Amino acid sequence: MLFNSFSFLLFFVIVTTLYYIIPYKPRLFLLLGASCFFYMLFVPEYIIILFVTILIDYIAGIYIEKHQNHKKKKKLYLIISILATCLVLFIFKYYNFFIENFLIASHKIGFEPNIKIINMILPIGLSFHTFQSLSYVIEVYRGNQKTEKNFLIYSIYVMFYPQLVAGPIERPQNIIHQFKIPHQFNKDNIVLGLRQMLWGFFMKVVIADRLSLYVDAVYNNPDNHHGLSIIIATLFFSIQIYCDFAGYSNIAIGSAKVMGFDLMKNFNRPYFSFSVSEFWSRWHISLSTWFRDYLYIPLGGSKNGKIHHLRNLLITFLISGLWHGANWTFIVWGGLNGLYLIFEIILNKNKTKNILSYAITMSLIVLSWLFFRATDLSTANTLLKNMTIIDLNIYIGDIHTLLYSLLGISILFIVEFLEERKKISTLKISSNAKIRYTYYVIIIFCILLFGVFDESQFIYFQF
Amino acid sequence: MYKKEILLIIKKFLMIILLLVSLDFLIGLGLDNRLKKAPIQNTYGKINYAIDKIKDSTIIMGSSRALHHYVPSLLSDKYSTSCFNMGFDGQSLIFQYGIFKLILKHHTPKTVIWDLFPVDVVSYNQQDYDKLSVFAPYYGKHDEIDDLILKKGYFEQIKLFSSAYRYNSISSLILLNSFRKSDFNSFSCGYIPLNGKMLNSDNKVEYNLIKIDHFKLNLLKNIISICKRKTINLIFCFSPDYINNENVSLNQASQIITKIMQENKVTYIDSKNWNNHFSNKNLFKDPIHLNHEGAEIYSKLLYDTLSKISK
């Protein structure tokens, strides 16, 4: 069930209504049941795998706390939990990638092992709830979080449906206690939550899905496009990925807010950044802080000298790239961003704020997105080569798709500019009812008139 | 206290709904008005033509292969009557059936030439249902297509309550085109010639028949039975393609369609029998579409074949 579907809206209305009707204790069962239902709509059998990992981490948490004074035993349970969780992630997400590359490397040295690739569907939200589980056991190990002995609450923590598919990746300190509060019906929460969901839908269906029509047309036919067409497609992809991801986050945060839960902010207008380091403090905040706290800092962070600092940065970004997908393009994307940060630190350029620094930052970020979107390194190479060919024929595709895209981007820019520069929060909008209602009407009709709801849009798109 | 808050929320919600419904109605009214003025060269102009204007004795039905393969002026000589090409780019048999029903509401043609690409008819493809959104602006106005539109998905009936949703992704198309005049002279009775030749000599096209679409096959049988009932001369055609690779799915689909034709004793003309005429790739724009030169040759050959059949 996708967030941008009518069935999700129906599901959300039913769950939220029941949530406020029934008493507190049964609510927890409702949340767990709803989350299980949500998860099982993708591949029902995978719920067993999810519950096994939940059980392992739940038990590990108990034993870690029980042996707080026995460093070795405590560490052992942590390692078991991390290995078990990561093993599931590795099998479903990275096994085939690892085997394919192993076979290529083996072939080059004349060795042909008999290992087969396994055809399997990736469980939905695997990368997200895996990291959320790891966050819990690590915080318990560090003594920052008390073990959650209530299995029901712990299960909801891992598979809370608003954040199950695409985050934000929550910390146990932020969310677990919220499941213990019997949230009362609160008008402000309802209004703010719905408003955030509305904005999320707009970002996703009006901007992201609309831009993908143009981006796919260019990126799926790299040999047939040159120069400005590729640059425009890459620029569009930069906005597409932001609106796709941030849109989903807004829907997740908004739907949780309606029920009284406060999830962490995941995006903070990243395309208003003047440096790559600033960009990474605004982009996918829940993931970048996760990597900071659980990989970068344990590696040593910025301590132990500059070489180690830069090395730790690079490792963190390479692994972050790999987290996004099992493909060399993601690793290159992550590595590029790591290198950008390294050069910024070396040149001490991360504090400059002017048009030049903005232009350079955005150019570097947009260039890195080319690798993120390309299906493989060969395609990325073709796109880079073709990008340098001067071609005055810009690919237009369907003019109406471009019109709707530009309209959506304009609205996005106006809203984010107001938030960034004028400090006006569109989520809190105005006390003036006319302004509020005008905003709702514009956004809703943009969704109805310009949103992409199915694959039929391709008929309006001439290749 | 909560009761008061809940009532306040409901009151505000109802006010917003009222505002939205009113604006939605006005938007729908405005766009409905412009839809009627769509020029014939435009998809919606052609649908409007099918709904209330078409009076041609011979109608060509089908997808893009019908649209680009059948030259009405060459075929109309055969029957000494007018001929119109009602082919539509990228549309499946479901859509074509809807158009057919819209035409039959006010006009019974003498002859219908229906182009089929077997694998498209036999194979299930969700896009065929998604593309029924082209009919969305007409929802609620024509019973013939209302049921078809709802095949798109479970919640379509609820979504289509909104007039704005019915014009999703086409509002600017409708608005801008409604100020253009219909140009019948250059329109060639619905036929759109394809110019250019196949550049890539790779004529391998892959098709995968994963799931049979029984709904479409039933529609095909419905077409046959309607034509029999209304004594319409129905001729199915499998027009030429330039696919050289052996494809199990293509063969399987052809067998299924041919069996239906035989069981129902329907005239069908398979251009595979004319391979010597269409072995030249210069007659094709791409592996499944003839260019204008190829279309003219094909239309003349079809004319000759139909002449022989009628003798």
C-alpha cells in the first residue's frame, strides 16, 4: 500500500478514528495490528522474518541491560543482535550484489565457482526498520535507553506503520515513551498533522512523480540524449528525489502527528545550503545522524588527527551510499559526497555563504545525483560523456508535463523560500482563515488536476 | 471539552469540503465547456466526433497500428462510401470497445475494419486499464463507457466524484487546444501518417505473455456478437510488423485469437501471408509501425483482398 494511494487514505482514516474511539491499552493492539496489516500487504510471509528479528533484538536488549556490569557478556549480546539484524539485511539486499561481483572477480582470475544468485523480493522498509532496531540495542548498550520490557511496545517501535516504509529512522529515546502516553484528541495535532500530510502528497504526486516522467525518458535512453537535455534531467532528478523522499517523510510525520506522536524532522530545505556539509545537515537528517552516531563517531570521528578524520568521513559516506542500494553507482555517489566534504574541510570552505558557494555546492550535489539515478556505472559514464556534447536540441517530451512540473517547482520554491528566509512556517500558516483556506484549495486542486496517480501518464508523454 | 473540539474540527472540515465541492463543480463546468470545443486533430476532438458526429459507412478501429496503417481514402473507394480511421495511439481493446459502443449509440456503420495485435489483446497489462482515464471527462455522461472506466481500479468510482480529478493531467491540454479550430482538410479522415524509416536494424522485440486477460477476450467476443446482431460487416486484420525474432508469446497469442476468429466464423486477414511485400524495412518506422509508404501499400493490398472476398 503506497502512501500516495486512495487505499492508504482509507486505511489512515479508519485507523485514526478507531485510535481515538478505543481506550489506551487496546490502542496499542490496534497500532500493532494496523502496522502488521500494512506490512503484510506487500509480501505477507515476510512478517515472520520481521518478528524473528524483533524478538532477537527484544531479548538482546533485556540481556544487555541485565549484564550492564559484565562488559564482555554485554558486548556479546550486542554483537549477536547486530549480526542477526545485519544478516537479514545482507541476505535480502546485498547477497546478489556480493555474489555478482565475486563471480566477475573470479572469472577474471580464471576461477568459476558454482554459486547461484537468489531471486527474491526485498522486504519493504528493510533498511529502515533494521537501522531503527540497531539504534535501540546500541542505545541500551550505551546505557542511554532503558530496556523496553513490554514486547508490544517494542514491536510497535520497530514497525510503527507511518515510518515503517521510508522513515524517519527514530531513536528509542524519542519515540518509545510516546507509545506509553494515552494521547488525547487534540485539535492542533489533527490540523498540523493533516496539513503536513497534504503538503507531503503535493510534493510526491504533483512534483516528484511528474518530474519522473521526464527524467525516466532521458535516463532510460542515455544514448539518445545530449548536452542540456541531460543537465535538465539531472536537475529535475535532484528535485524529484527530494520531493519523493521529503514528501513521504511529511506524510509519515503528519499521519503520526494526527495520532499525537512527534517524529523527528527529516528534511530541512536542503537546497538552500551554501556548503556540502550544510547540505548534509539538512538532508535525510535521521539517516545522516544515525551514521554519525553509530559509525562515524565509533570510528573515531574527528579525533586522532586530520587523516583519521577524513578517512572516517569517507568510510561513513561510502557505507551510506551502499545503504541506499546494492549497486556501484550508490557507492560512487556516497564516495563523491565524502570527497566533497573532505575537500571542503581541507580548503576550509564550509562556512562561506555567497552566491558562488551556493552555485558550487548545488552543482556538486546535482552532479552526484547523476550516479544515484543511473542504473549502472556504464550508463553513468554514457550520461557524463553525452552531457559534454553541445546539442541545441533540448528534449521537451510532453509540453504539458513540463508545464505542470514547473508549476509544482514554483510553488515548492515559494513555500520553502518563505520558510527559509522569512521564517514563516507554512505548517503553522496564518491565523487568517482566508489565507489558510486559499492555501488548502490551491494545494488540493493542484493534487487533483496535476498529480500523477498511475502509469497512464505515459500516454501524454510522447517519446 | 473534547466534544467541543471534535465539533469544531468537524465544522471546519465541513466548511472546507463545501468550498472544495463548489469550486470543483465550477472547474468541471468550465472544463466540460472547453472539452466540447476540442479540435478533431486532438484525441478528445476525435472522441467527441465518435460520440455524436461520425456518420461514415466504413470505420477503422484499433490502436496506433490502425491509426498509422489504414489510409481511409484508399479504402473508401472499395465501398464507394466514406471511411474514417478511429484508431488511437497507445490504447487497448478496452478503450476501442468503448469508442465502438459510443459510435453505435447513434450510428450503425456498414463495415468495420478492426486491426488487432494479438499479444496486446491476449496479454494482461495494467497500463491498458490505467489508460482508460482518457474517458474520465466523459464519466457520468455516457453509460456505454462508465463501467469501463471503473475497471481502472477499486476506488475509481469515488475519485470520479471530483470533476477536477476527471481532468487530471489534461486540463491545460483541453484549455489550450479548445481555442484551435478543427482542421478536417489536413486531418485525412483520422489517419495519421508516420514519416521516416527504421534507423536501427535491430528488429527484435520482446513480448512476455505472463497472464491472459480474459476480460479483453470477452470484449472481443462481444464485438463479434454485436456486429452479427446489427448486421455489420466485421473484418479483423493483423497488419504487418517487422519483428524477426521468434517469440513464443507472440505465437501463443496469435493462436488464441485465430481460434476465436475460426470458432465465430469471422473474417480475418493475416498480413503474414503477404511477407514478400513487407520484408523491406524501409516501409517501417519501427518494428511494429508502418510508415506512410508502407501504409499506402498495405491499404491497397487490403483493398484488393477485400474485393476478392466480396466476389
